[in-house]
Amino acid sequence: MLVALILACEIAFWVLLAAGLGLRYLARMPRTGAAVLLCEPLLELVLLVVTAMDLKNGAEPDWKHGLAAVYIGFTATHGHYMIRWADGHFAHRFAGGPPPVTRPKYGRGRTVHEWKMSLRAIGAAAIAAALLQAAVWYVDDAGQTESLRAWQVKMGFVVVISLVIAVSYTLWPKEDPQAEVRDDLREEMRREVRAEVLAEERAAAARDPEHDRIGR
């Protein structure tokens, strides 16, 4: 049941997102569209309530309850990001808005982006771990909470991997492979300009008899 509900929540997320943006930009009903988008968090609330009720009714905690906690955590930290991303593309496509900001590919901008994404993942892992711990306390039976503890360990791995990725982009930022080529082209153009200027000066000096007498 929980797995089916998680899938239903994921499908409902995208349905509500499409409906909200459609109302906002295609039907020109921005308030109604915003109201639909504000219903998104209710999906996580429904999943949380159903998971808690399942445990309250005596269900043995297993991987499905852990998956529900992880889904809630990641939706809480990434849901708004996905809505903002979709809104930017929708506004550009249907409402004449500015081109959406794309992910930086190189340099400091890419490093900052990777840190932001890593912090979102860490926040999601922290929320999931907290929900899992609440379930552990609620069940209060070490023999039945091994699956929940296992999910907490996985969230620890998520934190470590996210930090490693962010730090790697800090220590070894991704460089633009075309940057060196562009630098070489700019330097070559500067040399050509200097050569042309020098040639023009020499030509002007050759045409100026006064300059020639002064030189001698």
C-alpha cells in the first residue's frame, strides 16, 4: 500500500505542477494556479499521516516505511526547486518571460551550484533521518526497527557522498575546455593588432620626409 501511495504522490506532484502552471500561464489565472501549486505540500502530509497510521495499526516497520520517510525528505528540499525550474521554463515558453537560468558548467559558478545541490541533499537526508528516528521511538522495539536503522545509515552515506562531490568541485573546479583556446585566439589577435599598428607607424614614417630628416 505504501509503495503504491508513494507512486501516487509522485504522479500527483507532476499533475499538480502541470495544472498549476497551465492555469497560471495558459488560462491566465495566476491566483488559481498559485493555489494549485500550494497544494503540493499536502501530498507529503498525506503520505506522512498514512505512514504513521500504518505503524499505529500494528504494521511491522520495514523498507516501505523507510522509503516513505526518504521520499518525504527529498520532496521537502527539492520540491520547491523543481517548481521554480518548471515555472521559469513555462514562463519563457508561454508568457514571453526571460530565458531560464541554466546550470553553470564551469568555474566558480559550477562550484556554487554543486554546493547548493549538495546542501539540498544533506537537508533531505537530515529530514528523512529525523522521521526515521521518530518512527524508531514510536515503535520502541529494537527487534522491529532494524530496517529503519538501515535507512538511517543510507542517509549518512548520502551526506558523505554529497559533501565529497561539493568539496571535489571546490578543490578541482571544472574548467572550460575552450577557455585555453579562446585565450590563445585573443593573444594571437593582440599580436596581429600590434603588428598592424607597427606597420602603419613605419609606413607613416616612410611617407614623412621631416620624420626621416629628424631620424638622421
